[in-house]
Amino acid sequence: MKTYEVFLKKAGRDEFRHAGSLEAPDPEMAVMYASETHARRAEGAEMWLVERGNVLVADPAILAVNDDKPHRHNDGARVAARRKERREGDET
Amino acid sequence: MSLKAAERAHLLALADDEHMVGARHTNWIGLGPFLEEDLAFCSIAQDELGHAIGLYEILLADDPDRDSADLDGFAMLRDAADYRSCWLAEVDCSDWNDSLVRHWMYDRAESLRWGALSDCSDERVAALANRALREETFHLDHAERFMGRVAGADVTGKIAASINRLLPIARGLWDELAEGDPVATGFASRSVAELAAEWETLIADDLNKWGVDIILPDGNVSTGQAHRSIRSDGFDAFHADLQRVILLDTSAVW
């Protein structure tokens, strides 16, 4: 048996989302089973299956580097602070 | 629209088959060989029970002597002699190989039977037939794929033993009803005899495709079934089991 990851997409503009995984002896059986294990109540209009061994898995370390980069969080707080400072300077 | 006697009998036979085989299939809930198969097989069981409900609703709506709200009573509480299920639908298949072989033989037949009703002169029946046929696509895919993977590689001989046991029983699916064949009134598009002949060919073709090289048995239980009027051995215990909960409180609304 192999493990397959199941992705479902609802009709419309929603993106594909990971719905779960299942075990099956081969791809043809996997697609058939997935329609019952993950979409039997019309949870999706489209479905992708990927055998888990074919998923490229990144080393968590290459993501951990980005834990401490506040300058990449463009939430506008610095610009807002500067504009406030300018405004208050004009008033005096 | 009122149904003629042959049409009623035809629908009742199909309804009781769907009910019995659906109920028998549900015995595998939680016991399937692996979780994914468990779910798939139980979905098929639910679909068959859904077909039975649809047919019972039509039969009750058409029967002035019965309360159309009493579907459960009609489905579960008739006397054994009033059922018209065939022995294949009733038979105990406690071994997985027997259940799998029954599923394949039954769904091969069921698809043909619904197909002959898809243009039925009764619109309710035609609509139900077309819904059932969409579900049958999955049932047949499942049967063919599972059997295709295990039947040809049957090292234990269990699948062959199940085929030998069940094929003579399965032929009782085509036992002619006392009321006659509703093909005569245009209710069904093909005669039961015609469907039976095609079914035999499909069964043989499947086995050939899967590389199953066995001599098929000749038997047919139709004589014993007596136009589906006689229930099989083991029916009473099965029927009692089906009634166990509903009889706890007959006044309860479920």
C-alpha cells in the first residue's frame, strides 16, 4: 500500500486545499477511494492526488531563517508613524 | 399514475433485492479489509438502501391500502412470504470473498435492470433509475477494479470457490415473477430473459478479462425460489435481526 495526499477544490475561485491522505495499492484505486473517503458529500468539484513519495519536502531549517526578519512584514506601521510625526511637527 | 400488477411486482422485486443486499453489505461496517475499502463498501451499501427507499416510496404512494408514511413498516415488518427478494440478495456472505463476488454479480445485474427502466413510462421510476445508474457507475468501477486485482491472482482458490457457490444462486435474479414481465406493457425497455442472457455474457467476459480459468457451474436456484415467493434458508434469522430495533418500540417515530 502507498500513501496518497488528497487535494480538493470547490467550484469557483477557491484554491486547491489539502484535504487529507489515504492508503491505496495503486493510483487507479487511490482515485476511486479518494472520491469516497474525502468527497462523498460533494466536498469538492475538482481533486488532485499526489503519492506522498513524490512530494518535495523542504528542510525546516531553510524556513527557520525567516523567523526573525521583521523588515519583511510590510504592515505600514513605520510609514504611519513617520506620517504622524510629520503631521504633529507641522502643527507646532 | 397507477401501476399494473406486473409493474408493481417488478418494482417490489427490485426494491427488496436492494434492501436485502444493502443490509447485508452493511455488515462490513468497521470490518472492511482496510479503512478506505471499508468506507467504499459501506457507501455502496448506503446507495443500495437509498434505491430501495426510492422504490418503496413509489410503491406506497401507489397503494391505497397502505399508509405512505409507513415506509419502515413496509420495508421491515412484512411477513416473510410477502417479500420478493432473490436468494442472492438474502444469502449470508460472512466471508469477504463471498461478499465481494456477490457485489460484482449483483451490480452487474443491477445496472442492467435499472438500464431497462431508464426510459420507463412512469416518470418517477425513470428519474430514480437514472439516479441509480449514476451511482452504479461507481459500484461497477469498484467491483471491476477490486475483482480485477484479486480474481486472477486467486492463489488460495477462495474467489473461485465463491463463484462456484454463488453463480447458481445469482441466476435466481432472473427468476420470472408470477405476475409476468412488464416489458409487455412497455414499462421496461428490455425483457428479463434478455437481461439474463446479457448478464451471463458479461460475467463470462469479466472472468476471461481477469484471467480466471474455471469451469462455471450450471445450477440455477430459480425452481426453489418459485417466482421469488420462497425465502432462502437463513432469511428468518436475518429478517429478525433487521427488525430487532424497530420492534423495541413500535410507536416510536424514527
